[in-house]
Amino acid sequence: RFGMKTGMHYDQIADKADRQYGRGFTLLEVLLVLLIVSVLTAVVLSRNSSSATRTKMLGQADLLKSQLRYAQARSLNANQVWGLRANSDRLILFNGGSVANSVLLPGESVNTVVYGAGNLAGLSVSDFTLSFDDRGRPCIGDAGTTLRTTPLRITISDAGSGTAVDIDVTPNTGFIQ
């Protein structure tokens, strides 16, 4: 078969077109690939930042559980009331049945841990007062005289992402989970 005007075979015409234009990508194909790569990158980055926030919250929940267990262990060992109070954005460890007797938390340089500042930025803790009597049982209020009969749920939340982590304190035993 010959082309009408050129006098060349169709195979020769195709070879000439390949040599003239090359076998590269069109602009549309390149833009489509860039669009797909940018969408995938955005998805990965958004998941990464939310998992970083969740990891920070889980770390804070583990730290708060340790602080609760510390207060419970101190009450058992010292034969006196120890407890924790979270009020607004502050956390205080106290002993002697009064929040006025604040004590340094382990690893802290000040008596009050402030949430929402520094590496705790964006996090908040639900308000609670939990004391442990001389037997390590959870009590209502700071005096440590009224045993807790209902579970206590403490929530750590992140305002930016709307996610939260709960800590539960079991009545009678003081089991923290």
C-alpha cells in the first residue's frame, strides 16, 4: 500500500513520524502523573500529622497513668492521703488530704504541670480530683475520706484534631486502665 500523495508505504510514514516527534510523553500525561503524585503526597502527610498527634496523646495518657499510679503507691507506702487534681489546664500532685500541700511530680521542676504549652500544646485534660486513702483506694475529693463508688473517666483531648484518649480508674481497687 502506498500513501496517496507521498508515494511511501504506510510503515515508512509511521517510521518517519516516530523519528520526527519521538516516543516521549505528552504534556497531558505528565500533568496527570504530577496530579496523582501530589494527591498521594497530601494523603500521606495528613495521615502522618494525625498519627503524630495521636502518638503525642497516647504518650501523655501513659504519663498521666504513671502519675496516678505514683500517687497511689505513695499513699500505700506513706500511710497518708495522696492524690492528683487537674483543673482547667493544670495538674497538681498533693499529699496530706489537701490540694494546698502540692508536691513535685517525678521528673518535674515545678509543682504544677501546665497543659496546652510547650510540647503539650493543643492538649487538654478533663477536670478531676482523685485522692487515694492510706490503703490505695480511690476517693472522691482531696480529703481521702469518701471512697469512690463509680468509675472515674479522665479524658485527654486535642482541640485541633478533635481526637481524645480516655483513662478509667476503677472504684474500690484503683485499677488504672
